[in-house]
Amino acid sequence: MPRAIIIATYLVLFAEFTLLLYSVDTIAWLGQEDGLVENAGALSFLLAGAVFLMTAYRSSRLRRQCGTNHIEGPLALLALGALCLVCFGEEISWGQRLFDYPVPAWLADINRQGEWNLHNLGWFHAKTAEGAEKSFSERLINLGRLLAFFQLTLCTLVPVLTAYSATFRTWGARIGLPIVPWWIAGLVPAHMLITQALYAIAAETPIVCSAVDETKESVRAFIFLVVAVWAYRRATSISSVMSPGGVGISGPSPVAASPRNSF
């Protein structure tokens, strides 16, 4: 991957600090529902889902041509594509505000924002409807927190495990789990540190913390998009190698043999 793209990707993360430079009105505009930041996150989820599914299709087609012993399966890519598309649907409340369709009374009663989605259900919030803090175990049942943990596992823990475990590396290759390079592995920890630093700095300014909430979700979506694009570039490169005009299909899979690639 060109160094300029790697630097630009990290600059997007550190751009979160610019929230501290804007006026209160600008911060409120950026962090509002259906605002610029939230829509950017929704678009990133949509693009990531589409790219993951395109990559899965390409991988599946190449697998049929070259045999299961040479090409990774598309299962993990399909799952990631589906996950990102679900996240996109959640971000836009499944088109509720866009198409202006009503929310059933039973759902409006248990949804903190009266919207057609899962992540705003009272069960998944850190506080009760009265504002009281929930127990530690209850706070763990939060879709945003679960998604963050999943992303940390996929982007950071999996590359570490595959670097030191041949068994895990083989299993990951079998289902087509994307083993990202070091510069993507560092994105999630960096994002978490930046977010916590912003929360600490803006602790006395609720409107800034609200904007950080929206920015955090959008950057998380952006990281999924980065992984999706990297996976697509990698699949395209492998496809060119395995094509009739390339090296051929003899020998071990170039994917399984090179878990720590640097595309």
C-alpha cells in the first residue's frame, strides 16, 4: 500500500481532534442526527458492505476455477459484508426518516429515540430511562461496544494470533478471514485512544461529547471501509497471479502462505 495512503488514513483518525477547534454551533451541526458526520458513517458502512460482498464474489469465483486447496473461502467476507450492510441500515434507522414511515407504538415505547432500529433500544443503553447508571455487566450489552470489540478482534488481535499460531492461520485462511497488515492493525487501538482523550478533554462540555459519539461511530465505519478496500485490492492481486496468464495454480495458496502480506 502506498505510504501516502497509510499517512492519509491515520490523518483521518487524528482529524477528530479538530472538534476542539470549532464553535459550539458548528459542533452541534456536525453532531446532529442525519448530519454530515452521521451520514459519512452511514455511507462508509454501505460502501464497506458492497466492497466486502464484491470481494467475496470474486474469491468464490476464483475458488471454483482453481480449486478449494488454492483459494480462500468467501465465508468471512460474506459475513463482514452482511454486518456492514446491517450497520448501514441501523445508522439510517432502516430508511424511517428518509421515507417517513411510522414506528409501531410498541417499538416507540422501548426505543429511546422512537426510531426503527435496534441500537437505540433501552436494553442496549448504559443508563436507565431515569438517567441512573446500569451495572457493569448490563453496560457490556451495548451494540456500539460489542461492535468496537469485534473490530478490535478482527483488525488487531487476529493478525497477532495468526503471526504466532500456524493452526489459527490455517483456520483463518480456510474461511477467508482477512489478515490485515500492521498499519491497519494499529488503526483500532489508535482510534480508541484518540476517542478516550477527547472524552477526557471535553468532559465538561456535553455538546462536544455528543459530537464525539457520532464521530467515533463514523470513524469506526471508515475503518471497516479501509479493511474492505484492502481486501479487495488483495483479492484482485491474487486473481491476477492465479489467472491463465499468471503464475498458475500449482503449489500452495499464495494467500495462506503469506499471512503477513504488505499489500
